[in-house]
Amino acid sequence: MPSPAPVPGSPPPPPAGTPRAPWWRTGWARVGFVLAVPVLGVLNAFLGFLMLVLALVLLWWGNVWRKRWKATATVAAVVLFGAILPPAPRDRTSDTVAEADEKARNAGGPGASSAPAPRTKPKVAHKVPDYRGMRLDEARKKAQADGFTVGDHNASDQDDAIWMRSNWTVCFQRAGTSSSSARTIDFGAVPTDAPCPERDGEAIPWPPMPDLVGATWKAAQKKLVALGVRPARTYADTAYANDQLPDEGEYDKWQVCTHDPARKQPVTDTTWLTLWLSAPDNDCPAGAGRDNGSAELPDRDDDGDPDYHDPFPGDRNRNSTFPDGLSGSSGESGGSSSGSSGGGGWGGCRSRWC
């Protein structure tokens, strides 16, 4: 029976016998391989790694997805695999010392006795270099060059593992010798921006926040530097909602009305510190510590420019930013003349990141 004639304008039928794509090259199969990475990784890290390699191959080989989708799926697969990896060991001293002892026992060759070597009293080296205060990665390199078998651990009361040794500082060191006379040293370290504990394993003594209320911005910065800890971010803001900070360096004499964190709260290397400031011409608002940034300064012409620095306090069409009149206003003066909606003469952010 003859096939029906094609309808005009319709796409041509697919050629007969066109093979379908294998199931493992379909979009859903590729997604399934990515999701299988953490599942197999929990069972066995090596199986998870093999599945990761297979998933990456399928994502990029013969895949018609857009490049950004491929890249997103690749990042997701790597992150999922990294999430199930076990944490780094806290202390590697015992492992490295055991390896040194095993090498010493096997040094005698096949005919050596398999009986354990007699335990001798560990001897501490007479002269051990002082590595304290050094970056952990540099201290390890120097100690290894000096002939030590090196280990390290977190010197605080936290159980966090040490990653990126270049961001850690040595606070404590303990040297000794193993039963095979291998020289060992163990470093206790904390993150570089943290102060050292009094004793190995105790809490980090983060300094308390000083009382900065009434101090100028410049004086407050000196007190913060004296803490010995650099906060993650120091932020300057205005104590009044309709005020604006001048350019950096021009508000050094502005006074601190309140701050967060409050006095005596710990300042850590992750603290985001905010200081609310007021110009020398103004006092701090009455509720500075309660409702920061909600009080407003007098503004008679309601142009967003407080009277204390507005050269035209009675003219809402002119202020310190637009002395010749606001953009779009029909006149240069006249109080509430048409063309201005009143407010926002300066616009923009009223605070500064420092």
C-alpha cells in the first residue's frame, strides 16, 4: 500500500532504521552517573573515584549539552565526591614514627630476628631548633631538613583538622625520639590570625571588644589594631539615616556612637565589625545603641541633605551636591518649586567598607 503524501510544511520523516542513542548516553543517564558518585563513595572511596571519572567522561564525550551545563555538572560531581571524603588525620606523628620503626626492623635483611626490639627510654635531642611562630608549612620543611619525623595537630580545644598549612602558625612543639632512635617532633598550630592558647589543647583566648563609644574613627582604629587580631571586615556606617559619610580619610574625626560587637564580646578572625559614626557637628542620637541608623538629623527643606552641611537649608532644589539645582528641577530656588519630588539630593550608599 503506498505511503500517504506528506503534508506541505511538515518536517520530513526520520530515515528508516535510524539507531537510537545508547541508554548510557542519554541526559538522564548522565545525571544518574553524577548522583552515583557520592553513593559509591560512601561505600568505598576508590569506587567513588572511578564513578567520578566515568561521570566526567560521559559529561564531555559526545554530549550535546551546552558548555555551561557541562561545567556545572562537572563542578557538582567533584563537590559531591569531596563531601564524602574522610577528614584529614589530626596527628600524623604516630604513623610516621611507626613507619620509621618498621624500616629500622627491616634494615637487618631477611635473616634478621622478628622479635621486637627492646624498648629503650626515649631520648630528647639536646639542641632542638625553635620553630614556634613560623608558618606551619615552613616549620615542617625546616624540621624535615633538620632530620625530624614531623607531625602536627590543632593546638586549640577544637577538633578541626588542619588544611592549608600555609594558613596556620606554630604555637607549640614537642620533640623526642622513637624506639628506633628516630628523631620526632610534633607541632601544635592555630590559624594564623588567632592568638596562641596558654597551653596546648586549650581554648583560643580571643581578645574582648574594647569600649569605642566617644572615640574618633582614627582613634578607634588604633585600639582595634592593638587587639592583635584582624577582624574579617570593619564597616563604617552613619548613626543617622539621612546622613552620609564623606570620602575615606575625611571622616577620621567623626565619633563612634555605638558598635557591634558590643563591649567585652570576643573579637575573632571571622568577626564582621560595624562602627556607627556621627559628624563632629552633631551629637550621637539618643537611641544609638538600640535603633542604629533610624534617627534623622534636621532637614528643613526635605532634600536629603541635613541642615548641618546643606549650604541652602531653605531651598529643596539646591544642596551641597547640586548647588545649581537638582537635575530635572525647573528653577534654582523657591523652596518647593515644581520639578523636584523633595529628597535624595545626594543618593547612593551612606556608608563605607574599610
